[in-house]
Amino acid sequence: MNTTGRAADEGLRLAPFRGLRYVPERVGSLAAVTSPPYDVVVRPDGLLHLESADPYNIVRLILPQAATPAARHRKAAETLEQWLAEGVLAPDAEPSLYVYEQRGDGILQRGLIGALELSAPAEGVVLPHEDVMPHVVEDRAALMRTTGANLEPLLLTYRGDDEEPGAAAVIERAIAREPLLATTTEDGFGHRLWAVTDPAELAEASAGLARHQALIADGHHRWATYLRLREEHPGSGPWSRGLVLLIDTARYPLRVRAIHRLLNRLPVADALAALGDSFRVRPVQGPLPAALAALEEASAEGNAFLLTGDGTFHLVDRPDPELLARHVRADRPEAWRTLDATVLHSVLLDHLWRIPDDPEHITYIHATDAAVEQAEKRGGTAVLMHPVREEVVRDLARQGVTMPRKSTSFGPKPATGLVLRSLELD
């Protein structure tokens, strides 16, 4: 978001920090110690795969395994302390902003990783677009308190301009130098990281960013966690900043994908029966790509969902307008009232299926094939969604209107484990 009229002290304020990074000689490979963000690693088999990839995989910090939440958080803190003592992780010599590049699947993404100032007016400069789940914020806050570290950056986007390139110019100069690290993860994406330490370049990047607002693309729960911990530690200090990756989407557009719902205790037959005449329901032919194509076509005309989990696919669309009028809030913008996620939560989950939005009943899954696979294993229903357009997300965020939780998935997401932030060092 370009806010050229914004005063220099009212925009994004990104500070350098001494990053904690893996020492390559102490691990099998940099690729083997990385992980997707914590909320993408949802399946037990995915967690086990990462744990077995390398004894020092970052998942042991972001998703520690123990009998109780308190024990999990202590285990993560002890593991982090042990890895620092063993020299598996080590801090960089001087504070830096980090240029981060991802390349793969036809996408090139570059941005700046730094410690973003959270004090006022940060809450008007960084714009959320989704609601959060309090229990997740509580868990992430406890983990952050116990470890004293920001273990993974949240992803923010802004819209830069050519008149004052600022951060963009700093990035372009950095990528001409030798990177601190380069690795390719198993998903085929290449990752490179550079440190920016020159005071003039740091000032240039800072001045450019200070003219902008940012949209939270990924990491709403981490953002809410940062704000909670800032309130617990008032004043200037390490808790008044949080680790972020800032991407200028005018130069490096992201992809927006849907996040699907797995209804753990609702079989497909029961889900369809409960719809009655409230929606049009049609069987569509598989395999999955063909069914998703049918969903995309229907979504162009209005609200549409794809239900599966029993080996068949059912397209659910054309909701009863009177039903929508009764159950969708009228005090919100039209763009919010017509979101698929709004209709799903307000009408289907709350009214027709009467399913509480808690982890026992609903699992949020990013990968379409994983949602289908898990629904079939559990005898539940996968509700497959069509992605929201990015301009709709930005427009609602500008109005201060949040979307239902887990409405979007921007990507590619940064790999976790390339650079961490210790609050003791900052």
C-alpha cells in the first residue's frame, strides 16, 4: 500500500538485528533444517518427516512435542539453548537487514527481513485482514516468552513505487553480491540470503519504507502475539519489535490461494443432507483437478464450494438469497458479505451444520490434496474453497474490516529456519 503523504515517523519502521543462523558445518544441510511455517505443518506425518530430516530441524523449536503446552514450550527453550551452546546456531557479528530471495514454480520473490517497530502507530500501519483464534495466540505467545526468540518471520506486503525505490534499490545492490547462504528445499524452491550492514544502505531502506503501510499476508496469529507481548513489556526494547519479511508486491506479486476446511466429524452424506434446498448441489466428475476446474467456473458466478471425502465430488453453489439475508451480517461491506468464507461460516457451519469452530471439529489445511486425503482417512468432509482476489483483501483491510479466519493463503511463504531473532541479542 502506497501512502506517499504519510509522515516519515508514521510508516513502517524496520530495524536491523543480529540474526541467529545455522552454522552449515554443524548440520547435514541447510535445506534439511528448514521447515514451512508452523501452521502449514498440520499433519503428523509431515511433522515426523521434518523431525527425521535432520536432528536439528527447526520444527523442533516451532512445534516442540511434549505432553503439555508448558512442557512443549520449555522443551523448545531448552533445545534452543542447547543448539546455541553446541554452536549449531550462532549470531551474526553485527546487526543487519537481510535480503531474502525465493525462486521456483515460476515465481521470483525478494524482500527484506528485519525487526519491525510495534509501538504506536504500528497498529494503523500494519493492516490485518483476518480474525485470529485466541487459543493459537495464547500458545504462540507462551512459546515466544519461554524461548525469548522470534523463530519465524511473518509475511507483510506493501506497494512500492519507482519515484523513491528505497528498499528496492538496496535489494538490487545486495543481490549482486555473494549471498550468506543458498539452498534448495525439497519443494524445488531456491533460497538465498544476503546481509545489509552498511549504515547508508540501512538508512536508505528505512527512509523508503517509512512512507508505506503494509498488509499482513501471512502470520495474523504471530502479529497478534507480537502486540500482546509488547503490551506485557511496555517501553522501548526488544519486545517492542517483531521479526517480519516485507515484500513489495508491485515488483514481486504473490499468489493468493484458498485455505480449505476439514470437518472431522461430519460425513459427506450428512453434510449434503443438511443442505436441503438451501443450495444447489450437483455431483461433478473427478479426478481432483477436473473437480477444481468446475469449482472455479462456478465461483465466477457467486458463492461455491466443493465437498468431498467419500471418493466423490459435490459442487455446492447458488445459496438461497433469503437464507443469506437472515444469517449474514448486514452491517458489513458488500465485499465482506459475499465472501465464500463469510457464507461458509455464517450459513453452513453456524446454521446448517452447527459445527463449532474449534480444532476438534475443524482442521484448516492449505494443500488441496492433503485436505481430500485426510477427509477420506477420517470419514469427514473436506470443504474445498476458491481463492479470494488480492484486491478484495486489500480493499477490506483498508476499511478496517477483517475477513473470517483462515480466508487466504498468500505465497510463497518464507522458509522457516534461515534466520531467527533472539530478543537477548537485540
